[in-house]
Amino acid sequence: MEEKVMLELQKHGFSKYECKAYIGLLKAPAITGYELSKRSSVPRSMIYEVLGKLLDKGAIQTIPSDPILYKPVSPKQLISRLKEEMNQSLELLDEALPMLESDQKIDVVTRIKQHEHIIQEMRTMIQTANNELWLSIWSPIVKEIEPFIREKEDTIPIFTVLFGADDLTLGHTYHHNYMSPDIVSKRMGGYLTILIRDEEEALIAKFSDSGSEWAIKSTDPALVLIATEYIRHDIMVEEVTNAFGPEKLDLLWKAREDLIHVMTGKKAEK
């Protein structure tokens, strides 16, 4: 427990020795610097410098005597002071940082790694959507973002191409039934997932059972347009297939070498 407390105090600007000295005083208040040095393992040569810094931080107080005694400020008082200082600091940053930000917008592509970071980016994009959402998503990923989509269903249009989970709907839902999701994932080497927010921001991710997962996110208009058109075309292919039957689509592409390559990612066998 003591180690955890020290780590947290260090996050708020306390040095390791300052942590030890303050905790030492909590255990034995109203002692001399010499005695505190022995109890807390703070070197004797540094104890008074450490105590001076704790006084500056308002973490301890002195008791007039000969020699001077030191006592800690109560944990509640210290935490209250730290909260106040933190809030003041954040308020200042909230006001000052935007003033330093350049007005020039740069269309950058951000690369994201690790499954949990990609999911968090997707959740944030969904939460901040104001006009519409476009999704191409696979059933293994749905459960991690479904609650966030549900919150938006009644407020903005949502268009979803869904691989697997045939009984699920997320806004206007188009199930990718023509070609088995297993075949598609094998061709792509994973689960290609796309999310577009408000025609302003796109995220393209590849999830994988092997663990090599990545995503890119951008507000670049060209990338956003390409990602949106990808989903639009997938939706229309599914609707055309449903209207005219998968047999006709089979007859079309299986008879042509170029379309076999397009559909399967492999050259036709001769």
C-alpha cells in the first residue's frame, strides 16, 4: 500500500524522499528532522532540504521548540489542496492552450496500434457524431461499440454493413450475406473495419485473430470520401444481390478471369 501511495504522490510533484518524509510524519507526528531521517530512510544530509520543500508545498507544519518539531498536514487537507491546485491548473490550460493553437488545419493521418486503443478511438468518434455515421463492421467487434451506437440511433442516421450477427440491426443495417464472412476475412487477412463520422473523419482498422491489429484515422477529405464510397458500394451490392438473387451474381463473376481475381483476390486457375 505504501508503495502505491508514493507512486500517486509522485504524480503530483512529490519526490521520492518527500513521499518518504511525509509518510514518516504520518506514522510519527511531531518529531525532529534528525529523528525523521532515521525513521523514513531519508539521508540525514538531505532531510532538511526535503522538509523545506514539503513546507513550501503546504504538506507539513512546524512546531516552535528547541529543536524544531515537524508534523504533517492531515491527508484530507493535503488532498483537498492538491485537488484545488489541479483544478486551477486545468482551468488555466483549458483557457490558454486553445489560444496557442494554430488556426491552420492540417489533414494528418494518425496511425493507431493495439486493440483497446482502436476501440477507444471508435467509441469517441461515435460519441462526437452530430449528423451521421457510416460503419462497415464485423460481429466480433460489435459488442465493444454497440452501446455507444445505441445512444445515437434515435438522433442521427446510421448506415451499417454488418459481417455476421444476422439477427442484429444497428441503424439502417445491410447484412453482408452474399459471400461468407470467413472467405472475406481470409482474403483481407483480418476484419477490415471502417467508421466515418459526419463526412468529416474516417477510421480504417484491421482487426485480426493473430493480434497484429492497426488503424488509421484522418480528416483528409479524400480519405473520408473513399471510405464512405466503399461502404456505399457494399450496400448497393448487397441490395442488388437480394433483389436479383445470388445465382445471377455467381454466373457473372465466376465466368470471367478478371472478376474471379477481383472477388477472391487470387488469379483464376486455368
